[in-house]
Amino acid sequence: MERMGEALDGGGVARVGFGEAFRVWLKIGLLSFGGPAGQIALMHRILVDEKKWIGEARFLHALNYCMVLPGPEAQQLATYIGWMLHRTAGGLAAGLLFVIPGACVILALSTIYAGFQNVPLVQALFFGIKAAVLAVVVEALLRIARRALKNAWMYALAGAAFVGIFFFDVPFPVIVVAAGVVGYLGGRWRPHRFIVVKPHGAAAGDAPRAAEAALDARAPVTAAATAATAALWLFVWLAPVAALWLALGWGHPFTEIGKFFSTMAVVTFGGAYAVLAYVAQEAVSTYGWLSPHEMLDGLGLAETTPGPLILVLEYVGYLAGFRHAAGLNPYLAGTLGALLTVWVTFAPSFLWIFAGAPYVERTRGMQGFSAALSGITAAVVGVVLNLTVWFALNVVFAKVETLHWHGLRLYVPELASLDGAALALAAAALLAMLRFKIGMIVTLAGAAALGAAWHLALR
């Protein structure tokens, strides 16, 4: 049959019927729990090991490209592979089916949360979930650090990124650009210190398959075609934001939602956890769309539903619309805010893939590219550490004051507001995940149950 390994063409990609691929992408979208790592592992198992639709080297090459793009890397990887199988139609099917199931679930849960979060049982469940989310973020930090911090230079970059964003509120995009420049220059000056990411396709044992991957003989792309593709997807992405600006004005709440999340789509390097550090602080402190504890609740919802973890932004957009309805029914305004957020968050992914994928092979073996990637990845560890500390303070303390002094920003918890139960639950969740290797979903469910029991016992 065409889907078997012998159907791999010279480019390491199988000839697969669109209908069959559509059903597999739907299955992946419904089963994509566990954050980016789990989702990428799921696609590898189904597409490389079971279906044999794509070779190992081509899968890794596509993954390397998606890892350096802004936005959700797992969804972009699905779009990339769908594009390789069936070009634009395949990329659209794979990318949309990866997002739509989870987006529908998050929309429903956001509606329930906005209307019923003050119900005691809901508060009790989310009390435990917030504590477990802290454990999830700590586990993610350790996993990213083990992969990215290979020497003292990388640790120094991570530390500088943490100090910059946590104490001096340096914008996330500035940190990403600076880390990329340092990595690139460091790769030229001390390549053995900075080129810790293997060039594309250089995984052990992949040389024959990598050579096959370079032989994809489909129609070559032209600059004119690339420009047309980029213009089309720029229009798709930004047309709603421009329409809101013209119709409602630059300062209208919905225009603000569109502007903010469109910006996030451009600067969200380093995966979902790195993004959340910036989004959480901006959405809470600058825009006042939700509280720190509500942000933790949203992350808990996103962790337990299928789809990209970055769908937590849909929840933020829902609450922003719900609380700034501007004369609309709050639930309608929340739904519109959520849909707008999803649109401007994921539409750029198709731009990056459809315009950039035809040129990806040209990055193979470029040392400067690998060194810049290493610098950015190290800085992301510092950014995720910032998120971890920020979450921890807001989980275990009921009151955290933000102080500013000569450009320095400090988060000062009120010691008397320490929540011993939250601290104990977070510690238990950390022990479960790190020591006993209990899965994320089971840990979150157990923490929710313990939190509910604790609140019921106090009544």
C-alpha cells in the first residue's frame, strides 16, 4: 500500500491519499495532550514509526526549522509535514485540525470559567490545579535546561536573560534578538562553545536518509511565488486587526486584543512556556485583563486539553473580551475575543511554513544559524525561570507587591499571606512528577481532587 515504508519517494516522503491523511491529522488533533514534547512524540510515533509517511531525517529537519520559528512549534511541525505530503491543502488540513479540537474545548471551558469561577466547587478544584501547574512549569524548566545548557557560556546567557526580564523588565523580543546576536558572534569566535545544536539532518545514522531528503524533485519555488504567498498570508493574518482599527479605533478593547496577540505571534520564540512569561505579565500588569491566579487557572485548563499549550492565549482573549464587552453581551464579547486571539495567534504559522519551507534545505549545515539558535535556546531557559518564579510567588502567597526603584523591579510577597496548603500541594505535585514520574494529567487530576477535599474540609 502507498502508506508503507516502500512508498517513500526520493525526498523521504510517502505518497499518501489526502482522505487518509485527513483522518490521521484529525486523530492527532484529538490526541495531542501533554504539551509540545508529548505532541511531537505523538506525531513521530504515528507518522514516522507506524505509518512511515516521512523519514526520520526529514522529520528532524522539519522539527529543527519549526523550533526556531515564533509560535507553537508542534502545530507548525504538523503544518510542515502536511505541506510536504499534499502542499497547501495538506498544510491547511494538518495545521487546522491540530488546533480546532482544543480551541473548541478551551472556548467552552473559558465560558464556564467566566460565568462560574466564583462557585465554591470550581474555586476548590482550581486551587489544586494551580499548585500542580507550578510543578508542571518547574518540570518543563528542568527539561529545557538539560537540553540547552551544555557549558558555562550557555548558563551565563540564561542567567543574563533571567536578570534582564525579571529584575529590569527587559522586553522579551529584545532578549531574543540579543541572545541570537551573541550566539552568532560566539559561534564565529568560539564555535566549540556555541554550536551545541547539530546542523540539520546530522543526527547519528541519518546520513543516507538526509541525502535522500535533499533530493525532493518537486517544482522549484520562485521569488515571485514566495512574495505572493507571503502577501496572501499577511493579509489573512492582519486584515481582521486592520478592520477593527478602522471600524472601532486604535484604543478599542478588541483592537487592543488584536494588536497584542498579533505582536505575540511575531516574538514568541522558545515555545509556549517562554511565551507565557511575557503574556502573563503583560496581560495581568499592563492590560488588567485577568489576575495572576486566573492566569494560572488558564494554564491548568490548557494543560489538560488537546492542542497546543499556547491555546491558553484563547482563554486570556476570552476574559479580555468578557470584561471589556463595550456594550455587547459579555459572553458574545468573550467569544469574539477568543476567536480573534486564535486567529491572530495561529494564522502566522501558515505564513512561516508556506513561505519558508521551500527554502529550509538551504539552512542545512550553516554554523552561524546553529550558533544563533543555541544562544536563543539558552536565553529561553532564563525566560522560563522568570515564569517559574513569578508563578511560584503567586501560587504560595496571596499577596505579592511589585516595587520599582531606579529601573529595578522587585516582586515582594507579604510573608503573612503564605498559603501553607498551596505550598504543600505544589511540593506533592513536584514529588509525583519528578521523583515518581507520574504523568501530567494524573498529577493535575489528583491535585484538583486534593484541593477540592481541602476546601470542603474547611467549610
